[in-house]
Amino acid sequence: MKTKIWITGIAMATAMAVTAPPVMAEGEVYIPMPVYRVGPYATGGTGYFGGIIDYYTLMNMTEGGVGGMKIIWNECETNYNDQKGVECYHRQKEFQGKPALFFDPLSVGISTSLVAQGRKDKIAIIAVNHGRTEGQRGDVFPYYFMPGINTYDEHSIITAYIGQLEGGMENLAGKKITLLFHGSTYGREAVEFTHMLCEKHNCSSEAIEVPHPGNEQTSQWLKIRRSKPDYVVLRGWGVMNPVAMQTGVRMGFPISNLIGNIWSNDDGDVKPAGSSANGYQAITTHPTGRVASVIDEIVEKLYDQGMGDLEDKSRIGSNYWNLGVMAGVIHLEAVRVAQARFGPDVNSAQVRWGFENLNLDTARLTELGANGLVPEIKTNCMDHVGGHQAKFMRWVYAETKWEVASDWIDGDVELSQAIIDAKAENAVANEGITPRDCNDPAQRDDFEV
Amino acid sequence: MIYRETGTFITSYIEDRKLFPIPFDKWAMALFMLFMVFVIPFIASDYWLAAHLIPILAYGTAALGLNLLTGMTGQLSLGTAGFMCFGAFFTFNIMLRSPEWMNLPLALMLAGTVTGVIGIIFGLPSIRIKGFYLLVSTLAAQYFALWFFRSYPYFLNYATATVTLPDHHFDLFGIGETFDVDMASFEAKYLLSLGIVTALALFAKNLMRSATGRNFMAVRDMDIAASVIGIPVIRTKMLAFFVSCFYCGVGGALFCYAYLQVLGIRTFEMNRSFEILFMVIIGGLGSIAGSFYGTILVYEFPILFSWAGDYIFKGAFDTAVVDNVAKIMYGILIIALLIREPGGLAALWATAKQKLRTWPFPH
């Protein structure tokens, strides 16, 4: 017990000495960057955060930041580990005396762990295209945002696409769909809803878990071979994806019937699988490749000058990196929306209001140079998701690129709303949350909820 | 000089058996505790409480539990995270499904007791098998816990994967409302954890000085000899499993309630068991204080490193580089430490204390 005195004492003294904030220059906004560059999920982490950093850097170069305020950030390595992510959040809440504007950890586990804490600190927790689905209800979870699509949209869109492949939703009857999911908070989020979808369309469903990190799936695929599903929906993450494709093909499952979800769709997921991945289809909210002028600008002004965050230039335009750029656009648009109402020096609660009043329509996206990359997103007090639509793409092994396989497909919002409402009400009952009234303009426009 | 015994005369057996026979030790400890209780909550920032002190206390409790089993009684176990999982889930369910009067400390104790009973069940193989074989059989506890809570969503109140632990679970006898204090603030959570950990550590310390503790150690040193001199080996082993799992359960509950504020299965995966085993080995097998030294080292080292990367090098290195270097350094440190001092940090501290006793005139 005694050394604790010294260790704690020394640790605290040093920490307090060093963290004494140097006064920061005026005209800066701080955004924390909880990256993960190592571990089995590094493809996701480096791509996504690389895209965000590149977009912020570009904005700092061309527009002097956001609304005239220079953007600064610092990195904290989370390893995609919930506990480390929470530590990073507390560490990054403030940087050089400047409070964080929002927190985007790209992890369902970390973001769900921070739902309550974010609300206490008045810092919005952002989870682009994923997250704790009932967080869509902005009246119950004012500080939680999932711009793009939520998990339920995602899986209803996948079911709709399978319906298209079968030539109509009525043909789904009697079909068998298996969900192969990653053994994490993220993976499990879809299980219940997959069963609900199949109930609605008279198909039978089954959910098989792949334990983290998922580099060994023989037993799961043997099970699939026995139960002979018509389609397997892959809800993978990181190293689990290429392994699923390879193992599936080895076991004789047709790759064209393996449909990837929103986190199983990166170039880095399909390339390691080699020729096995040819014809693999996956959902996406944003196309890959150099599809928008903002990406060309990043390449021209950063990568051609020897800057830019990606170490491997061939990943420019890859799915996760493009998603990162998309997230960057959404982030800064929220800040701009807030700045338009509150002036350039916004705080985190005001940026929260910005995230709640996003209106990224085609006109605005064209202005930002992001049309073709970012889907249309319009959020409000009751809907913290805002997009609810996605496309499909197919991997062409010979050309090492994705081709677009479908038009925009809308999520089954009706079906998902019921379960989202039920879960939100459960949260109200069990988590001591007092929801606000979104129909009351005073409560709706109050940024500090 | 510092740990001076000169002038301390022990005149009775009771005095001889005191927890802190050296006055300096006693005063230092008292000052330390006063500092932890009355100063830390006021000076420490949320970051220090939430991301350092509270997790160290929670981890420390679990490490202490494992140390009682492995270090004191010699029964190897890899089920620590599983037992933590039981503790955390039972605490949540007791809080959720009990009438108003239930409070968190009581729920922790109840959940700890249930976990202890489960520990006895998983400890049964220890009657017949020892060492590595027991290690493998305790793994079953680890996998069973995860399987169990995954299969029965009732225990997670039918949530998908995680539950946010509500603030009102922290209220104690209505103190929060009466005095208008935020019982779910990090200061309150820290004090709650500190109180529980202090009580448990004190209990463990005293247990080790009692006949039961001596039985534990006799079983560890040689169970056949212990049974020959009349120590009930089976009962002692079962008791060790009970006490150890009680601690692990409380540690797990604190980990979720005080630190993460979320309850989920993934928190208690296999890695966590290993992490705690490392804490115990590095801290010193069989040492109460060592459990906490080990916790501090294992928990703080990677953070310290990434923090250094942040503040000293100002982000000049990629976080991936910093993280990988930290892992390499951590490995080297552990190997060096264990070669130099197989007894772990606790033994290192004992040596230092011996030196301090005679400092500055060692001859």
C-alpha cells in the first residue's frame, strides 16, 4: 500500500505540471481524433480517420479552417477497445484548454459506452452509419448521432436488395437467410432485426456468431453448409471479412449470394481474399473511387505535394477512406450550421444543435464539392440519422474495383421505427432519461439540452 | 532512517500483531488515506478520476481476488474475467429487480456472494487436479459466463449488447436528493470504489494473518503436508475459491458501474483474465499490496507511453508507432523485472524498505 503514495503522488504531480495548458491562439476549434492504427481493425481505423484528417487538412489549407476558425486535433490510439476508448474520451475532452466539439470514435462499443457521459458533458457522440440504433430518437438521446443510415435501415435495405435479386419481395417467401455476425456490440445489433425482417417477408432466418477477431471461421461455415441458406449476410469487421469470403468459397458457397454489410465493403476487405471475392456484393452509402471534386482536390493539394495521412496512396478512393472524407464533410457542415446561428466560436452544445439541423441536399453538396460522395442527409430533432438509403456495389476482381450494382434503395423505416420506439421507451424507463418534446419549438431549438 | 524501528518497544503480543508496527508506516498510511479521501476528490480532474483512479481501484479488487487464490492458496485460475462478468451482471440485476430500498454497496456484496458460490462450483475440480490442469478447467468458467449471459438476454434486460447503467442506481439512502449532490459524479463513484476497496483490502490483509490465511498458505506450499497436520484441504480450497470469486465479482461490478458506466459481455473477454493474471504476477504473488502495484503498472504503462507520445513528442510519431513501441517496451520491462526480481514489485518494494531502514548509514 505504501508505494502507492509515491507512485500516485509522482504521477499526479508530473501530470498536473505538464497538462497545465499553454494558452491557445484565438480562432481555433478543437476536434479529438480517437484513431486506431494498430490491431485487427486497423484497415478501418487508418482509412476512416485518414479521410477525416485529409479533409480537415484541406479545409485548413483552402478555407483557413471552418468558418474562419482553424481546426486543430490530436490523436489517441483506442485499438478499437471500449475501455481504451473511454480513457481516450476523458483525455481528449479538453486539449490545450480548448474543449472538444464532438467525439467520433468509429466503434459501436465505444460510442454506446459514452452515450450517458456525452450527455453529461454536453459533447455529441457521432457514429456515422452505425451505432446504438435507438439513438435515432433525438428526443431521448439528444447527444447521439448516426448520420447516414442506422443498422436497421442497413439490414432492411439488404433484405430489399435480396428481394430484387430474387425478382420481387414476394419471392423471398420460403428462402433462408443467414446472418454471419461479428461477436461484438456492433455485430449483435442486427440479430433481432434480421429475424423481424424475415418474419415480415416469410423467409426463415438464422444468426451465427463469429468470435472476435474472426480469423478462424471453419466451424461457422460448416454449420452454414449444413443448413444450406440461400443467402448469407456478412456483418463483419476487419480481418473477419476476407476470411469469411475465403472460407465460404472453399466450402462451396456461391460468393454472389454472400452480401456484405456496411462494414464489410472496403477494398482492404476484398483484396486479401483474392479471386474468391470476385462478384461479392456489399451495401454502401457512398461510392468508391475519385467520385467528387473534393477528393480530386485532396489528391492534388495534399498527396501530390507529399502530404496526406494515408501511407499507402493506393488506398485513396477506397471505401473506408471515402467514408472518412464523407464523415469529415458531415462534421464540418454541422460546425458551419452551428456557426451560422451562434457565431464562429461555437461550443460543443451548439455543434450538437448543428448536427441536429443538417441539411445536406444536392445543392449544398455540390457547393461543398462532395456531390456524388456524400448521400443526402437531413436530420431533425426526432431523426438523428437523416439518410436512410443506400446502394449496392459488386467487386470486380479482374479490374480490382467496385462497380455500382443497384440504384438507391430506401430502408424499411416503418418496420424499424416501431422497434426503435420500443427501445427508446425502454431506455427512458430504465436509464432515468427525461425526453424532451420535439414538437415544442422552445425545447427543439434550445441547443443546451 | 525512514522506516526506523529504534525507540519502538513492543511490550505485549497484541502490539506485536498490529497491522503497522512501525509508527512511520502507520502515519504514512493514515496520511495517504486521508489524502485519498479528502484531497483527491477535490483536486483531481474528471480525467484522473474516471480514467485512472477508478479503473485502478476496480482492476485492483479483481487482481486482489486472483492473488488470494493463486498467490496465497496456489490454485491457478484463468476464469477471473468470467467471475467479474458474473459479479457485474448480478449487481445490475439485483439493482434492477429489487424494491426501492436496495442500494449499490449492498447489491455489490450480494452479487459478490453469489459469484463466490459460483466460484466454489468451478473450484470443485481443484480437489482432484492441480497446476496447469486446474488452469485449463477454470477456463471453463470464463467461457461459461460469456455463453450464459449471451444465451439468456433476461440478464441484460433484453438489450442488444450493452446497457447504460442508470444514474439512479448510485443513490444511497436518498442522500443525493436530500443534499442535492450528484451521486453519479466521478467523485462519488471514486469514493464509493475507494471505500469498498479499502474495506476489502483490509479484510484480505487480516484474513491472511488469521488461521484461515495460514491454512491457505499451507495448502499452497504443500497440500499433502497440510492435510497430514490436520488442515481440511478441501474446505480450505473451496473457501479460497469463494473469497477470491467474491473479490473478482465485486471488482467486475465496480469496473462496469464506476468505470465504464455500461454493462456488456464484451468487457469480460478472455484478454481481461490474462491482463489480471499479469497484474498479479508482476505485482507479486501472495502480496496484497502487490496486487495494486501490479495493477498500476499494467494499467498505466500503455497510457503513460501514449501520453508521452502526445505531449513530449507532440504527435511527431504516428500513434501506431507509439503503440507498438509501448508493447515492445512493456514486454522488455516485464522480462527484465521478473528476471531481476521474480517476486514482483512487492518484493522490490520490500528490498527498498529494508534499505530505507538503514539509510543513510547502511553499516
